[in-house]
Amino acid sequence: MKLNIYEEASRCLLCEDAPCTQACRTGDPARAIRAIRFDNSKPALQWVKDCSDEDLERAEQVCIHSGGSINIKEILHNISQDDVDNSNYPDLHIIFCGIHCENPFFLASSAVCTNYDMVSRAFEAGWAGVFYKTICMQEIKEVSPRFDAMHNNDTHGDFYGFRNMEQLSENPVDLDFDILHRLKKDYPSKVVIASIMGQNEEEWICLAKKAEEAGCDAIELNFSCPQMKHKGMGSDVGQSQELVKKYTACVKRSVSIPVIPKMTPNITHIAEPAVAAVEAGADAISAINTIKSVTMAAEAEVAGQRTISGYSGRAVRPIALRHILELAQALSHTSLSGIGGIETWRDALEFIQLGCTNVQVCTAVMQYGYRIIDDLTLGLQRYMAKRNITQLQHLVGEQLPKFFKPNNLDRDTIVYPKIVRDLCIGCGRCYISCMDGGHQAVTFDTATREPHIIGFKCVGCHLCRLVCPTGAISVCKRIIKKNL
């Protein structure tokens, strides 16, 4: 059976100082595999273009994966040459909130940006800006452990959901603002945004003024942290239109730099407090913060105790996109900063196409490091080049016109699934799912191990296509339903 290069690349441990690259004399197979893992399969060949089969075999021999070496040579032999000329890649500059950004990729206010060294390394790697970890007046003491993750079965290291009980910066207030001042001084072309959280008007104003005095480009107002131990802070504020409006207004009166309230997803209608913030003068909106959640791993208990805390990672991306869509529809003239489950350039593109002019990344950096910026920018540049788009701004909100209310959707046509016999391996997954979760429109011949679609029973739901493990079910053209 033909190797699935994406499944095999996903097995890669993404090692630091990768042994496979050390053993390869003429290329960087680790970088090539990482490119595939982060949705840049065709450009991946540029890192191994001079490698012989012997080079790649040597790389495989030193792979340290406990489940067996990654099939590096076979992966790379199954990739066709890139059809996009990389000499025509556009730059990714964009204007957010009136601020020039070299690309749309920012670190989200979190554990990935808590000191000068961390942010400087991120800037050197190519990140355009930072929403620095939230600064507050209160003493912050964190718990241990403070993280938990959702894995598939007993897989380690690769999680689809991430839960954290972390609060705000533990640094002294003046130290954090000194760090922000030094970052802006040392990296004047980068965008430095202070995230702040107060417990009353006086604290919000004091912190905002300190941020402006430190030379920050903008201020993010954290109205959304879901696990604050102090009352009247975080998502307690973000769920109240009155408090959002009050604190946004007092900060706007106190500073001249842009003010960006950060919205909580732990609310029924996210647009309501966002509209209140804009009415109070907000220059942009960022969303979303983490989603309140519970996980049950005993290892994540704090001295035998549990609590509700924030959930993030790629599992939350569709929820984040829903909130961004609602914000974009309610605030058509307000800049948006998108957050929630962004791992690849394609994830980021989805936020941009729904109206975001920049995106913030946290969990993926915690899992894979600042280095993912290489593939975020590479993939987005290549996508733009393939579509002959020269300015990133042209992609902002381009998918919004495709969204309608459910009652306005086309219900008179159908798209039937079609089985691609060359790819079908006869597992019968489509049959099982259609029988037990669909409309009993797939039969399965146990002698030939071939599924067949019963046209007059099929309703075009496409469950069969989604469960097929080999991509052996494609789609036909959309046609008028026969019973009309």
C-alpha cells in the first residue's frame, strides 16, 4: 500500500538537533519532514534537493523514534516537485490597528512570552510581534502541575487539546514594563503590545499609562482569563457589557495608543460585549481566550484537588472561528486579532479569511517551539503566490460573503459521494458508519471486500467520505434532487 506521507511525517518527534540531519551530509531531512508536518509538503524538497538515497538511508538509521525509524526516504520520494516559483513569493506585511506588521503572526499573551529572552528569541526567529503575558497589580502564585493535555489513546508528546490553570505574569510590575521598554528599543520594527488586567478603574488606568510610557505599540485589555483566583477580574469582566464598556472607556481616556479588548468565549453572544467595547472607543478586538473546561487525568490534580480551567489547542479552532465570524459580522469596520488552535499556515488563513488582520499563537508554540514561524510564513507566502495575490490584506474577510443563515441555505440540490476504486482497500468503514450512523445507503460485498453506494437511498450527507481512512471517496457534481 502506498505510504501516506502525512501520517508518516506526523510520527516524527521533531527533535532538537535532529540526529537524522546530523547523519545526512548533503541536506536537512529533519527540516523537510517538519515542513510536511506543518502543511508544506511540496516546498519540503528544497531542504533535501542534493541528498542521495544513501544520505537519506543514513538519516533513517539514526532515527531515535521508539516505534521504529521514520521512513524518510520513502516520504520524500512520494513528493512531487513544487509547482510554485519561490522567487515570486510576496511579503506578508499588513496593517493592524494602524500599526505596520511585517507578517500577521504574533505570540499570544501566555507562557510563551514571559521574559525578555523568550520574546527576543521569537523576534529573531521571525515572529512579527508579541502580546506580552498579562501584567496585573496582584501577587500571582501558580499551582503545580498547571497543565494537562488530551491525546489519542496513549500517544505522548502530540496532543490535540491542552488545558491550563496558569494565570498572569508572576514578575513584578515594573520589571515587566522594563522588559517591554527594552524589547521595543532593541527591536523597533517589531510590534510590542502589553496585555494588562486591573481590578478597578484606578488599576486599569495605571497599567495602561505604564504601557504607553514603556513605548508599547498598543494595549490589550484582558477581559477573558477563565481561571483568576481574584473576583472581578478576567472572564468575570468579559461577560459583562457594562464592565467591558466602563474599563475600555477609562483606558481610552488615559492613553493615545490603540486599545484592544480581548473577549471571552465563555459567553452566549460574544458580539455583545465586543460591541460595547467598540462603543467605548476600542481600536480592535482580539478573540478568543481559552474555553472553560474540565479534564480528569489524576496526574493533573493539584494536591488531590481539581478545578475548571482554560482549554486550547487545535481542538478549539472551529469554536474560535465561530466567534470570529460573529465578531466580523457585527463589527464590519473593526480590526480583529484571531486566536484559538492555530498550528499551521492554513489554520491562520482561515482566521484571516474570516476577517482577522493578525493572528496569535500560543499552544502550538508551547508544543513545537518558536521555529514553527518558518512554516507559517512559508505556507502563507506560497498560497498567495499560487493565487497571484500580492497583498495579504486582499485575503482579509474574503470568505465572509459565503456565510448565510441556515434558513437561506440551498436545500434543492445534492452532491453524491463517489468511490475511487484504486484507492479503496476494502476496510468497510464507510459501510459501518452509514449503516449505524447514516442512511443505510452503502452495501459491502464480503467476498470482494468492495463497498457500493445505493443512489436512491443516499442523501449526500458525506459521512462515508469523512470516515474513509484512505481518501477513497470523492464527490460528484452538484445536481438537482430527483424528487423535486
